[in-house]
Amino acid sequence: MSQDTLGAKSTTIQNTRFLKESAGRADDVLTRKVGPKLCGHLIKLIKVSSMFSLDHQQTSSAALEFTEWLDEQLKEQNEEQFCLQISENSFLINGQLIKFDERAYERANVLRRQFGKLAVNQLTLMRGLAAGEIRSLIESFQRAGGDQGVPEGEGIRQPHLELTQAKVQESINAVARIDERRQLVEMYAGLLVKVSTYFQQLTGTSVPSARFVKRFVQRIAEVLPRHGNFFVGLVNLQLVAGKNFVHAANTSIYAMLLANEIGLMRSDIVRVGMTAITQDIHRLRTEFTEPEGMTVGDTQHFESNLEAVITLSELGSSDVLSALRLVTAYERGFPYNRTLPTVWYRDELKPHLLSRLIELARHYDVLTQGIDGVKAMSPDMALERLLSQIGSHYDADLTRVFVNLIGLFPVGVTVQLSSGEQALVIRTPSADSRKMMVANLNRPVVRLLDGSARIIDLSAPEHRGLRVARIVDKAQIQETPSAFFLF
Amino acid sequence: MVGSVPQVKDPQALADQTPDELKRQKRLVSELAGIFNMLDRSITMLRVYPVGHPLVDTFCDQIAERMQTVLVTEEEFHVTLRANELLTDWGQSFFTQESSEREQFLWYMPFSDGVYGLCFHEGVSGDEIQSLMRVIDRVNQETVGLDDDTVTLLWDQDFDHITYYALDGFVDSVIAREFGGLSEPAARDVLIEAAIEPKNSKDRETLRSIFNTNAIDNLDTFTVLHIKSQAGGELQNFRKSDLAYAFKYEPSLGPKLYKQWSSGNDLEHRFIEALISIIRANPESESGRRAGNLIVEITLQLLDIESYGEALAIMEMLRDRRDVFEQTTVDPLKEIIAPLIEPLRLDALFNRMQKLHDQREKLASLLCFLEKDPVQKHALVILCDPKRELAALAAVVDVLYRVTEVENANQITAARYIEQPIYLKRIMPNLSEHDLINWPGTSAMLKAAVAHESYEVRLQALNVKHPLWQDERAAESYVAPLCSDDYEDVRRRALQVLGKSHAKLFREVIARVLKKGDVKGRTSGELRFLMRTYIQHEATALVLLRELVKPRGWFSATKAELARAAAVVVIGVKDLEGIALVKKRSESFLTRASLREEYKGLLRHIDPKLLGAAPAADKPADKPGEQPPGGSQ
């Protein structure tokens, strides 16, 4: 396909919104618009009810206006509830600091005083809130202001409204020192949860921020050089599997491991990790469809990839370092050694290392997790599948780095030894032992799962009699190992 | 640096402060207030001046210096962030919303992103301060990308001397729907407990019940097809030897792959290609227009993060692809260049060129890529400013050289520049490595340089090999006067220049010097050099030298100097007639006593045979200038 023939075709592209101005980041809308407005409504209610009676039309009207506004906002923000919290220093909505302007901040102190009198600091407002429920809230405020008082810290509970006392973490003392192993587990768990939330937000209409995901990616990138094995182990423990967000997080771990091994700078490692996570987010939107019957390198393929770039641009950041990851969407579908047609690039280029790296990581993860119609494979089988196409579909050098990193029996898998015992792989054969010694490939360091937790280096001469017989299927694992066993 | 939890002072210990400690705290509070006041003001500068501008650099250096004065005694100092105030590590407020001159409290936004503490360590630099404040500014101006906030941006900076402390969120109340509606912290706890305590917790079961089906469904067509084709049946072509090959450990693989990342057609190049494809596909569409904007935005961002080489590569690519944009209203290259040639931006780029040694080449190329005239003008202004310290003077001159063309060559010798003494002083030493023969600015520059107050500049100008010096009229106007320069090196070089291409002029100049007795500043060695050179080039030279030997009586010191030199030379070249004259004057009481003695001294060292062969002084030599066999300098 030549570049000249392209212009008349891409109707899809023409109709696609590209980098259309969104309403801003979802969390910014929450903290900058919804939060201040929510406080504004509550203050208005307090003031109106102090001037008029509870039954007065003005009060009812203000309550109704508030509930309608609230419902609308919850729908728009794709949220079930707004949780307003007031601490000594801050106002928070759904856990994030409300970004007031100067005067609004001063005005909001009216709320702080009201909450203070009630000895509560948290107001939860849920979908379906009725004007009648607001009435009980106002009553509480009025009682707090009057002589009757309310039991300290008791608050109120309605079907769609709760006024309670919650612990707000605002002090540096709240962050405790914890076991490093636990910190690593927390990082992986945090990544999974944040990616799941991010993906969940993407299915709606908003353009969510991936900043919390990125924070975890950064933290993992920081510790990866020392604890890469541990993260492979966590992936292989398969706490959760078979979900888009898990696939994205795992691919990210594999891809960052590769990037680290290649020697990329830490910011590039993060870029690789974020690329892995966000590579398919446009497919979470229902409006994105791929044409049927396209073949690698044809016009449809080009247009489809271009549309992916456009949609991803809309969802992702236009920040330079983030935007560059769209290259993988542009190059998607090409085997490593196939030159992209000149409609892609004027010069004859093969897929960029970033694209190759992500492709390898994601394929390995898909093979080990399985998809509809394809059963999950054991890691050694998945590796063999990759290796069967080394040099044809996958970059030979990159694949070799990858298999040496992961190993035939990766960290975290449970294996059965020739003696019949089950054991957890905790180290793949070291680089030294790998040297010219193919026989060592199936001789990792394992920890017995017989209750003794004994560590056995199968490559050591004294254990020559033992070998890995097979990888144990998840359902047949006798004792699910703790992540701490990986250390 | 991302910090682990800082040590918080024991309240009891704080209560038992000694007077010295209280004094220290008072001093520290005052210093910190001053420092953060400066940081507050730095934001204004960051908003007015572009990245890399010298004024910003200087101001941030001053802040760093002020911090250093504290860090000399403290080693490090902690600052706790609050919504509307900053606290010391013992909890004392030292900078509040009210004390800030800004409408918006600068530290509110970082705090809202979860940053609750900063720590500055000994060695903190102006560059680090600037990077920190750029992050704070971006967050306050809301120019942060979707993937970022204060915490991620601070991580990117990878500070050596600034640590920050951040919370993931003040309260995690987001519902993780995929986790059965648990809140985020609860979902995380389930995962953690399931990983750490799989036997004793119900969390594994919880997870199993939530995630009981495989639902990876956002894969692209090609991946699905490929995975399905891989999964089907036995592996046909796989051999154990493949396994051996794959696992053969080669340390060179990493560096080899790294090279692919860092060189060749990089990500920026490919991404811009993708955006150009969008424009090409639908030039007048909204998508095309936005793609154009994104190209501009990304290139300017690359410049802001000092990826000058990448930015330049994009600009070169856009120039090469101008055919794509010819039929459209989109012209990203024009939009990129427009802000870059504003004086402040140019100033910043030139300043970064001084600071970033490893980026100099790229910055010079970038500047030369822009419009020639504004870059030339800026280079000229910088070169003329004596207050401007130029660590990479050669690079600035190089840019000037490269952006000066026939059309703007007259600018480099405009009076407003030439009249600044420092201008040519800076340029001339750094022009020598360039091809000046074909440079349109050379002639004008050389003409100005030979008249410069600095002898070094004059000398450098004469040292330039340029056709100008072969031009008779130029030599007469600009070189000949330098034969009487106050500085010997200049005079000598001027004579060499003349001697090489302008023999007649050369002779005239020497004759003029000798006849006029122009010895001011000249050493006797130089006078002798002139005389000997004159002999080589002028047949009647010895006649003049003999005349110079003759003076007697109360002649001037100048003439005595010339006479002495001439005597040495005629003796040196074994001019018998001249020797006879020297001898005669050495015996004459009309000759000044001191000169007479010097003549005698000279004669004492002459071969007696040669002295005997000298004719009578009043007899003319057979042939003027004739030298005995073997006679030479």
C-alpha cells in the first residue's frame, strides 16, 4: 500500500475523536468541581435551615436541589457514593483533598464547625439519596447547635446517608515501618488493585488518571533490580488470574524485568511498565471495534492501528514520555523481523524494541493465564511455545534474555521432585551454572513444601540424585505456599 | 529520593529544650522562612522565563546557597507540609498561607497529592531546586499529564539531595468493583493476606470465589490468532537444541539490545511518524489538526526536559516531510520554531549550551536549525555582553559562524557590536578552527580585528589565512600599518604577511621604518631582523644600512639604536664597505663615546683578515650590497 492511496480511505479515522478535549481528569473533576460544590450545597442547607424552619419551602427546595445535583454528579462520575471527610487541616472527597479556591476554603470552615460539634468527620452520600434523608442531617446539625445536643461521635445512619467518625490518615506517624517482604507484597497487591480500579473507570465515560497506577509502577521499578525474582514469584502464585487487569499488571512486571535486564534507565523502565499496562485500554471502551478479516500489513491493519493510536491518545496523557508508548499500538501485529510497510514509516523499519518487548511479555502471560478457548499452560510449556518461534515471530536476542530471566521453572511455581515431594521454586539457576550447562536448566533452588521449608539447590552436586519431575497443576498443590517462602 | 518514614522527635524531648537548642530552633525557623519565601518567588521567575534561562539559574543557585548555610550546621532539614502551612520537624509553623505573597498557597497542591514532607540534604544544588520548583509549578498550573501528579513527577526527578515523603492517599474509599465491591484497602488486604498467609486466611477462598472465570477479553485480533495458533497441538519444530541455544547465557545480549533502544530510529521518531500518518490520512480533519498540535506540544516538551537531540530530530523530520503539510493548514514546524526564536527562549538555549557540556553539540545544531537572523542577533548580543560569562564560548562562536550567511554577514561588523572591545576578543580566537575562506563574514571581521585595541586580536586576525591579505589594497590599508604596531609579535606577523604576498609593499614598509627611524618599542633584535630581511629583499639595502652606521656627534638615542643594529648587521653579512665604515666611526672622536666603544667591541670579534680586507671607509665599495663569498646572515 502506498502512502498516496491512503487519503481517500480512512473514514474511521475521520470520525474518531482524537485527543478531544475531555472534561479533565476524572479525579480533578472530583476534587476541583464536585468537592467544593458539595460543600457549597451543605453550607447552603445549614444556612437556609437556620433562617427558615425545616418544613419551610425554602429548606425543602434547597434539599431537593441538592439531591438532584448529587444524583447527577454520581452518575457523571460513575461513582456509587461521595464520601466527604473533614480533618483538622483538610477537606477530602473520596479520599482526595478537595481543591478549594481561597474564599471557598474559608467558607467551608462552617462545615468543620458543624462536624466538630457533632464529633463526626465523615459524611457519606449515596446514590438514591432522598430529600427526607437530608432532613435528618439538618436536624442533627440543628440539634448540635441547640441545647439538646447529640451523643458525641454517634452520628446518623440513613439508607443513603451516613454521618460517622472515621480515621483520617494525615500524619506521617500513620505510616508504620513494616517488613520489607510485606512491603513488596503490598506493592504487587497495590498494583493489581489500582489497575483494576483504573480499568473499571475506563469502562465509563470519564478519562481517568493513571497516576496511582504509575506510583506503584515507579516503586516496583525502583526495587526490581534487587527483587525481580520475588515479583516473578508473586505472579506465579496466581493470587488472581484470568482478568484483564491482572494480565496488564503481570505483563508490566515481565516487561519491566526485561527492560531492567537490558539496562534501560529507571524512567524508561517505568515507561515500559506503563506501556504494558495501558497497551489495550482502548479496547475497554465499547465504541472501539476492530475490522474483521484484516491481515498483517494491509490497509485495514494500518487503519485499525491508527485508530488505536487516536483512541489511546484520547484516553492517555499527551505528556511526551507517556505519549511515546503509543508507538506500540501503531506497530501492533507485526512479527519482530517483518519490515513495516512504508505507509507506516517512510524508512523501512522493523518493530521497535519497546513493541517487541511488550509483545513477548504479553504473549507469555496470555499463554500462562489462558484465554477463552485456550487453556492456561504451565510456564515451561509456554516457554517452549515462545522458543518454537524464536527468530521468526519473536526477537531471538530478547527472547533469550527473557527465558534466562524467567527460567524453565520460574520462581513461584510449585514443582514435584523426582522423590515425590512438592517444592516451591525460589531461584532459577544462576548465570554461572547456566553457562554451557543445559542440564542445569531444570535444576532450580527449591523450598520443600513438606512443612520443613528446607531449601535445596538442585544444581549442587550433593543433590544430583534429585530432579524436577513436573510442574504441579494449581489444583494439585498440597500446601499453598506463602509469598514469604520466596525469600 | 523517595523517603522512608522520617524520625519524629519525641514530644517530651522537645519540651526539655536547652537554651542553646531553642536558639538554634529560632535561627532555623527564621532561615527556613527566608528560604521558602525565596522558593515562593522563584515560581514567578519560572513562569516568566523558560527552562534554562540564566536568571532562573542564578536565582535557584542563590536559594541553594542559602540552604547550604543552614546545612553547614544541620546536615539536613525536614519540612512538613500542611494544607495551608509548613512546619519544622519539631512541629513549629514557619511559613503559612498568609506569609506567602501568592494568591494560592504553593504547597497546597503537593499536599493534596499526598506529599507530606520534604527533606533537604547537604549538597543540594540550584539545579535540584529548580527541578523541584518546576514540579511544584506544574502541579499548581495544572499542566500535569494524566499519568502524573506531584508524587510521580518528583520520582522522575531522582533527586540526590532532596527526599520527599508521600501517602498513597489520605483515605482510600474507592470501591474496587472487580474485587466484589470491596474498598481498595480491603481488596489490597485480601490479596496481601492471601499471599502471606494462604493456609490460615479465608482470603484465598474469597479471591477464588470472586475470580472464578477467565475473562481476558481485551486482546487484539492478531494476538488472539497468534495465541490460538501457538496453543494448538504438539510443537512440530521445537528441539531440545533450541532450548540449549536459548539458555546459553551471553552477557553481551543486554548491551546489544540497549543499543537498539538508545540509537537508530527511536520512539520519538516513530511516534511523530504515526502522527504524520494521521495528518496525511485526513489533513483537514479534527484528528489531523490535533495530531499537528500534539507534534508541537511534544517537541516543546522535549525541549523543556532538555532532550534537545530528539527535538531536533523531529524538527528535521518535519522539514523533510514538508510535502505532507503543504496542502494543509497544519504547519507544526512553524509553530515549533515561532516560540523558540523569542529572545527569552533563545537566551535559555544559549545558557543551557554553556551549562550542559554533553549537550553542546546538539544545542548548537538546534540553534542553527532555527531562523538564522534572530539566532545570529542573539549570539552577537551575548558575545558583546561583558557581564555574561561564557563557559562554552567556542560553541557560541560556532553558532554565530554557522548562522552567518551572505544575507546577514553585514550584521557581524555592525558598529554596535564592533565597538564593544570584548566582542572581537571573544570571537577571534575561536574562529581559527573554522573555514574562513568561504565564510561571508571573514573580510569584514578581519578588517575590524586588525584595528582592535587588543594586540592579541590584531595578531589573530593576521594569523587568519584569508585571500583578503593577498589583496594589495587591503594589505596596504590594514596590514602595512601593523608593521609599526606597538607589539613585536604583531609587527613581525604583519611583515611576514606582507613578505609573503606583497614584496614591493614589504620593502617599502621596511625602508620607511628604517629611514624614518621608527624604532619606538622595537628591540635591537627586531631592528636587526628588519635589516637582515630588508637585505634579502632589496638590492640597495646595504647602502641604507651603511648610512645608518654613519651618524656621529650628539645624535638622538633613536639613531644610536639604529646605528648599533646596522653595524651588527653589516658585520654579520660581512659587508666590507660597511665594516670599514664601522671601523672608521669607531676611531672618530665625533662619534658618540658609548657608540664608539660598542663599535670597537664589535670589531674585536671580527676575523682580522676580514677587517684587513675592508676598503677605506671613504672609498665606495665596488658594487653596492656585494657580499664576500660565504657571507650570509
